[in-house]
Amino acid sequence: MEQPLKNTHSIAKKKASFEQIMMWLTTISFILILLGIGIGTIVREDRVRSQLENRTLAQSVDPTVEGVATGKDMLKLETYFTDQLLLRGTFVEIQALLSKDVFRQPFRNGIYTAKNDYMIEPSASGNVKIPQAFEQFVKEVDRPVYMALAPSKTVIAERDQLIPSYVESNADARYEGMLTGFKTAGMTNLSLEDLQLKDYFKTDHHWNIDGATKAYQAITKGMDLTTTLPPGHLRKEDQHDYYGSLARKTTLAYAPAGDRLDYYAPAFFKGIDVCYEGTCHRPVIDESFVEQEGDYVDRYEVFLRGNHGIMSMKSEANQDRPTILVLKDSFANPVLPFLAKSANLEVVDIRYVPKSFDVSQFAKQKQVDSVLFLHNANIAGLMKTYQDKL
């Protein structure tokens, strides 16, 4: 006997109903998540600064009719919501974790983590042309001009063959070319070639206290200054893990382990008067930066509280010392406290001075005895600024 056919129309109807339910559940869930994140972003108190990105975050905007009409306020609002997004840091960390452990990407934001856990930033940029302004400055200032140009961590990593062969990186050749260019400009090179990879942080582009100490010794020897090294018992170690600039670019997913930031106790630098922004008696070592909690605290700012446009460092007891004009970037910060034990310093970071600032006039005004350029090899971006300010 022939079997009756099942009601296929009814089965298809039930299947379609189930698919519709799942579709609506997915849609509603997605909308609720977006609403939750949006409301949470609005209700939560705005964060002022991001440790992860080491920058100030956009704050709330009061729209105006003109601003909305031109679109300027809408762009500001977009930046504000992007910066203040609820769980922003968590999303960034998850995305980095997926890139490393799921997609097996060895690079993130151009940074490579080598087998010895050192984070390296290869650079394929071409040679850096040294502006004519350096030669003119040497002649105009009429004082001995020295250059202490530290090899960047990338330079040393290239020499140690830590960068994969398939990655183009020209940091070493560029560094050697810069040394030749500064020498041609009439500057005396204070060699820092003895620096090794262990003299640098693993997760940061700066040198550690050992590298800074080596630099100080090379500088004082080359400039014929007295070298005063601290006793070992004054060396202190921050008990927190330090995740530096390269770890902030990649997140902890690419940083196998944190560094330890060592520094010397403030007592060793007693008697050095630090002045900037119209105020003197600033701390040489500010331990509040190593006492803060958080994975991405910029603990490197323990040295002089970071960067300042114009700063002086003088001995309160002995003013009868040579005065050196130091032109620097952040690499100099842990070296300057040592150097201030050997000479009075006038310090300029040209990244943070007014556009009208003239280095030559400043050197004459301060009646300096010599000039020291204290940088690392990654200063290609400063050449235009020096061209305008020397």
C-alpha cells in the first residue's frame, strides 16, 4: 500500500521559523551590545590619559551650530567616542592576542619580538642627510661642539643578526652615514660603539641605567670632565614590571616578559638644582613614577619627570664648573643626572621649544663653554627642526 507523503510544506515552514528566530536573536543581541557599549561610554567618567597609548585622550565636545554645519564638531565627537569607547583597551588586547596566537603574525605595528625576547623595530628608511645648518652652527657658536650619537637598539640588533633575513632594515648603514655627516660638519664624535643589546630595555627603545652609565663615562672622558659614579648600594630596582614604548605599540601579547627599571637613589644627586617652566628645586629622580600601579605606566619618567623644552641643572654648592649646552631627546634623560655631577648644564629639547627659538643665540646668552648633542640614531625626524632652529 502506498505510504502518504509527509507535509513537506509544514517542515519547511518550521525550519524557516527557526531561522527567523535565530536571525532576530542575533540582530537584537548585536543592537543591545552596541547600546550597552554606547551608553556605558556616555555614562562613564571620561578618562584623561591612556597608559597603553601613552597619550592624552580626547575630551567631551559642546557642539555649536557652526561646528555641526561645517562638520568640525562631528569629527571631534567621532574622535571623542573612539578615544573614550568602553572596553577600548580590552578590545585592543584581544585583537593583538588573536594576531599573535591564532594568525601567527610575528610582527605587530612594525615591531618584531626576537627569540631572546627583545622587541625590535626594523627600519628600511634611506640615509639621513645632515643639514648644512650643523656646520654653520659649529662656526657661529665658536665653542667645541660634540656629538654623542647612540646606536639605536635596531642598529645593534642588525649587527647581532637578530632581525629575520626576509625583513629589510638599513639602520646600521644609516647610523654610520650620520656619524660621517656630523664629523664633516665639524663636530667631535664621542663614540658609544661599546654599547650592547643588554644595555637596552627589552620592551622599550631606550637604554637602561647600564647603557646610560656607559654613555656618561664616554662623554666625560671625551670632554675631559671629572667622572663621578654612584656607589653600588645606592642602586635601586623598581619592583613593578616595566612595559615600555614598544610594548605599548604591540600590547602585552607580544611582550613575553616585562623589564626591570633600575635607577640611583635621589640622595646621590643631592645638591643639583633642576629648573624648568619657571620653577627650580625640581626633583632629579621622581620615585612617584615607579610607585604607580599599572602595566603601561611610563616608569622611564622617573628621570627628571620626562622631557622639557628648556631646563637647567646646576650645582648649588659649586658654580665654578664648565657650563655645557646639551641638545637632546629622551635618550639623554637618565644620563643628565650623572652629567650634572660633572658640569653645569643648560638643556634644550628642540621638540618642545617655540618655533622662534634660536639655539645659537641661546648658547651665546648662556655663555656656555661647549655644546653636546646627545641623541640616539633615530633622529631623522629632527633634522628639519634643527635646520630651522640652529
